[in-house]
Amino acid sequence: MGHWWHENITEPGKLPLLLALAAFVLTFAITRTITRMIRAGKGPFRNITPGGVHIHHVVPGVVLSVTGGFGAVASGRQGVAAGIFAVVFGIGAGLVLDEFALILHLDDVYWTEEGRQSVEVVVLTAALVGLVLAGFSPLGVDDVSDEEQQDRFGVITTYVVSFAFVLVCLFKGKARMAVLGTLVPFVALVGALRLARPASPWARRFYRHRHRARSRAMLRAYHHDVRWAGPRRKFQDLIGGAPDRVPPPPSPRP
């Protein structure tokens, strides 16, 4: 175990990244637990509202992210300082991304349907950092040898082709596959070959006069959403808590 730790974590300089990831996940879990307790009126925790202004936890998160980021750049990849600043950055990133939906919508949507976007971003970020920590390099260029480094043309071509697949995924409205495809090119290739989402720029540009392709895209998107909407909703509720249910508007009286 000690040999594996030294060879895969310490020697490559991945310890700060591991500490940042652990701090990020732990901060998100603790923050969601506290906010759910505040929402339920349990425990000693309450919202911070000095002078009647609700201070969201994204505010200290930004401060910690900036402090940890600049500190990590200044301290390098080795040493105690690098580990400390990595933890500070991980805590700050966890607080910020937990309120990603608030930043995106510029509104307090924490316990609404839009607030689920924060959970998606946090899970996706943790997964991507975990892949990088496991040894995957962006765009799939992994462990380039001396001989491969000399063949710069091959490496650059690999980057260009992989990046083209990622761009196609984005234009086809498949953001998750595009992000994962930056680390696992096969995912981007699959997303690039499959039909685009009906409302994507690709569909509006290339399916405009192809009624059959547009119909197939709408049908596939419908079946995909029906199949995965329920499990995704349950998973998001398990991690981030169920959003507030908006009561239906009263029916007009005759």
C-alpha cells in the first residue's frame, strides 16, 4: 500500500489534488446536511442574516477559493503549504458550486427545480477530478513517452480530433458527454455520432429540412428523458434534498 501511495499519489504530485477533492466532497456533504437541517428547523444552525441581509455560503466560498487558488499557485505542488492551500481551495469550491444555480440564475433558487443544477455540477466536477486523479489526462493524451513527444504531429492531431468530437457534442446539446469526453475520447465520439437533441444548435442547423431526422431526434430525446428522469431525480433528491413543490394555481371559479 505504501509503495502504491508513493508511486501513484506522492511522486506524481497528486496529493494536493486528492486533498482538494476530499475537502470539496466533504464540504458539499456537510453544507447540504446543514442546509437541510435549517430547512427542517432542526438543530442549532440558522441562516446568517446580519442587518436583514441573507449571507449565502457562496460568499465565504469565493473568498476561500481565491485564497486557496493563489496560495496553491505560489506554493507549487509539493510541501505542507501546497496541501493546506489545496484543502482551502477544495472547501471554497464546495461552497461555491453548492450554490452554482444561484450564480447562474442570479436568484435564490436553492430549493427549487432550478437548484438541482448545483447538484449536477458538483457531481460532475467530483467525477472529473476523480478521473484526473486516477490518471486520465484531458482529451485522452495519457502517459506520453519520449518517442511520442518527439512525434509532435501525432500528439497535436490527437488533441485536434478529440477536441472536434467534444465540440460536436456541445453543438448537439450533450453537455455532459462533452465534458466527460474531454477525459475519455470514446464518450465524445459516441455523442458526436448519435442524433442531436431537438433544441440544440446542430438540430436547428442541420435538421431544419430533414423532417425524418428531426422526428427521430425528438422521439429519442423523449424516450431518453422518460427513462432517466426518474432515477436522476431520485439521485439528486438523495444528495441535495427534494425541492419545494409549487402548488398548482387555483382553478377559476365559474
